Amino acid sequence: IKWTTKDHTAVSGCNYVAASGFLEFGPDEFEKQLHVKIIDDVNWGGMLEFHVLLEPETADNCTIGEYLHTARVQRIDDEIFPTDKYREQILSGHPHEVGAFHLLIEYFRMNMSDPTIRKGTFKLFALGQFRNMVYITTLCTNIFLVDSVLVRAEKFDEEGKLLKQLSMLLAIVGVSVVTTGMLHYLDRMKFTWGVTGRSRMKLMCGLTEAFLNYTAASRNKVANSGELMTAMSADTDLLIKAGYMSFVEIVRLLGKVVMCIVFQASAPRLFGASKTALTSVTMALFPVFMAIIISARLKVTKEALERRMEKYCAIQHNVADVVSNFRLIADYGRRWDFMRKHESVVADYSGSDRDVLLTLETNGYYVRWLTCIFLGIFVVVAGMDVIEGHMSTGVFLTCLRVLSSFGSIWAQIYAACLNALNTAPSLERIIKYINMESDSLDRMAWGREQRLRNVSLSEGFRKNASSLSAGGSPF
């Protein structure tokens, strides 16, 4: 009879080597061994499973049992989540010693090691850069519209003016329609690329699987089941949407920065205006000043975010305390005391949340002030170039628009970085619960021991049956 392997959660070529072959049982032969090579990779994947099937259509002079035609093979992963780089700190229960940034980097690396997520992420990168190209194309068409269609309209003769202008306007509209249609199609297709779905599947199923395989000691440590439920639901969604997808957004925005710099430096020459050093200097100095602002405000912002998360966790623990000790609270008449305590905890969280909002608002206005200063300098200097005829109106207006959006781009990058860093407590909770001690190896050893015992018993039964058939004693 022929046997073959089949993928389940384990994938051939990544987690094991696909194999097949034939098994031939001789007279009084009841057991055969076959070998499937397991690929020991360095990426966390949880407990994965593949199947070994007996193919009924290949059976020759034998009958396949109704239930024993498929063997489930489980591959126990010895790596930890997200990677083994900080194994010692994670297994000792101190992932916070690693730092939020480094943990997030390892989580991103783990995601990129998955073929489905990696392929979908590269598609999202390409979509982001295509969106940036559409933005630059729009800027170029705006310059052409102002300088070549509207401002120079008087240069066309009466007979051909309307037709030529109409054809140019239709061409500009056509470019807009085509790019919008392509973006619409790609934005719908991105939901089928499996990035968030596959990431969610790995995290949620990994946590559930880890819980189902906890040792008794690990299960006893999970005193706060509400925190575990938060890790399995809200934390995973937050980590994917605000963490990993912020990484994708940062890549898109950095690409937009590069394209804006190239456009700002080359637009005057491409569209017939004299090149001014002001645009290049502006684009070069802006990120420098932005980095200075971020560095100066980073410590204050990080402390405010950590303080808010600490107060939020205090609310969770207080609620869990009330729920688990309700009978004692009710019997001893302490409802009022616990209510006052909860009001105090909520007030502390509200104060820390106010501090975070105030800090982020201040950071945003620093960026706006920086943009305002650079815009003012550009308007004065480049405006004089327009008056003197060294720069066209279209180039001036478009460069002004790019420069004003440049500050917004850096503000978005800063916000995306903060969003990603804000998911660090969620990531630490997932790391805590997904890497707790498991009894998988113990159960595997017990299963093999049981199998050997069953084989021994089966051989004894067969010998007894043979003895009876030969007229001997069964004992």
C-alpha cells in the first residue's frame, strides 16, 4: 500500500520534507516504520502538524481500517516567541529588560519569516510606493496645468486654441482617472494578501495552543484570566494593526520623503525654471531639525506613555481583584471602600491620559512651527524668484505644497513610531503567556511509552491466540 504526507499547519519544504513510498507487510507482520525528515528552522511557529496518509486505491491484498488510515504528526517547536535572540531574558520573565524597540524589531523579523506574510508585506510596500508615485504624478500634472494650459492660453491662436487646450485638459483628467482606478483596485486587493489574517492566526492560535499545553504549574500562574483573554484578543489585534502595520506605513512615508526630495530638487530644472539652492537646503535641514525635536521630546513622551499604560494596567488589576474577591467584599460590607479605591484608580488613569494627550499635542505643534518657519522663508525667497521671472507660478505653487506636506509627512512618521512603541506592553503580555512552560515533551514521552506497552500487549494476545488455536493453554 502507498503512503504519502499531506500539509496541515506544517508546510512541506518549510517545516518538513514531503515524502511518499510503499509499505509491504509480510505474513504475521503487523508493524512498519517509515521516516519523514523534519526541518529544524530558527523561526517560531508554535506546534505544527502534518498528516501521513494510506491511499486506499493502492491497497493490494489488504483492507484499510476505518479509522487508522491517517496518522497525525505534531512538530514541537523548541524556539520561543518571537525569536531566540533574547531567549534568556524572555524565559527568565523579564522581556522588558530588552526594550520595546528591540522586541518590536524581533516581532517584525518573525512575521517576515512567514512566506505568506512576507509576500503580502512586499506587496504592501509596492502599493505604498505606487501611491507615492501617484502623488508625484499629481504634482507634475498640476505644474503642467498651471504653466502650460492656463497661464499660456493667450499664446494659442483663436482657431486651434480651444481644441489644443481641451485635449490637454482631457489628458490630465485621463491620468487622474487611470491612477484613481488603479489605486481603487489595489486597495481592494490588499485585503486578500493575507498579512493581517495570517498574523492574527499565528498569534491567537499560538496563545490558545500554548494555554492548552501548559503544565499544571504554568496554569496555576495564570491567576488573572482576564489578562490572558486580553492577550488573546485585544492585544493581538493592537499589535498587528498599530504595530506591524505601522511598520509598513513608516516604509511608505520614508519612500514619500525620498520622492519629495527628488521632486523638489529637480522640478525647477524639469519645468524650465532656474534651479535655486533654497529647495535643496530646505529639504536637507528639515529632517535634521525634526530629529533634534524628536530627540528632545522622546524621553518626556516615552515616560508619559509608560505612565498611562501603568495606570491602565492598575485598572485591570483592580477590576480583577473586585471580581475574584466579591464574596469577601460583600460579606464584610466593603463595597464602599472598593468603590472609592476604583474611583481613585480611574482618576489616576484619566490624569495620565491627559498628560499623554498634552504631550502629543505639544509635539505636533513643534512640527507645525518648524513647518511654518521653513514655509515663510521659502515664500519670501522663492516668491521673489517668481516675480523676477526665474521660477514659474506652477513650480512655485507645487513646491510650496510639497514643502507644506513635508512637515505633515514627518509628523505622520513620528506618530506611526509612537503607535508602534505603544504596543510594547501588549507584545510583552503575549510573550509572557505564549512562552510559559509546556508539557508537550512530557506528553510525547508518555505517548511513546504507552505505544510500546500496547505493542507488547498486542504481541502477547497474538501468542495466546496462536497457542489456543494449536490446542495449548492460554497461560
